Amino acid sequence: MQTSEFLKKAKPQDASKLKVSIVAAKFHSEITDAMVEGALAALKEWKVKDKNVTVRRVYGSFDLPFAAALAIKKDKPSAVIAVGCIVKGETRHDEFIANAVFKGLTDLSTWHKLPVSLGVLTVNTLDQAKARSTGETNHGEKAAIAALEAALLK
């Protein structure tokens, strides 16, 4: 269930001077590809120039902190958007992966004083992931907006 606050549409601002890196997991690509598309649509709506957007793909969500660190070093972005999907399995594996990813991305944001936005779904089923990766509930779009709003604070 989505809250009404989550469904509110943020008013686009002028982010044309920003440089943004997207790092995305390939695992569950039908989900993460849709989230990357949502993020790219939000960047376009906020006037981020195509030449100022870099997309890097890695195997799984566990690899996102490394990819984000590499993007920060190589791209020198104003913000990073991390996109992934972790689906609950029969064991607690998903919890360990999610904790590592969230801590790694949070640490990068703090260390570099740079927005690293969390577009990583943690769901029980692929149906839940599909519902959160399309339309008004596209978490890629929401992560991009969060990253842009934070980057514009500087």
C-alpha cells in the first residue's frame, strides 16, 4: 500500500546545471530497467542535460555501493541514483544484502557530502516489485527526484 504523500507529484525545478550518475543492478532487469526509465524521465522533466547523465550497470544490488563509489570518482556528479531490486527468498539472504547495500550507499553519501539516492526495492514478491517500478509508483522516478532536490540544496 502506498501512502498519499508518496503519490504526490513533486514540482519540477531547473536542474540543468547538475550532473547525475545512475548505477543500476541488472538482476531482475525487467524491474530495474523500468526504474531506470522512470529516473531518466524525471531527469529530463527537471531539465538535466542528456550529456550530464551517466548510467552504469552492475550484476546485482550488492554491487551498487562499489558502482556508486566508482561513479563519484570518475564522473564527479552532483548526485547518484542507485537502482536495484532485492526479493525475499526462502532464507534471510535478502536482509543481509539489503543491509549491506543501504549502509554502503549511506556511507558514501556521508563521506562525500553528496546525495546518493536509494532506489532499491526490498520486496516479498516480483509482483510487488512490478507494482513499485511502473507508473505513478515508479521508485526510480522517486529516487531521481529525491536526488535532484537534495543536490539543489547545495
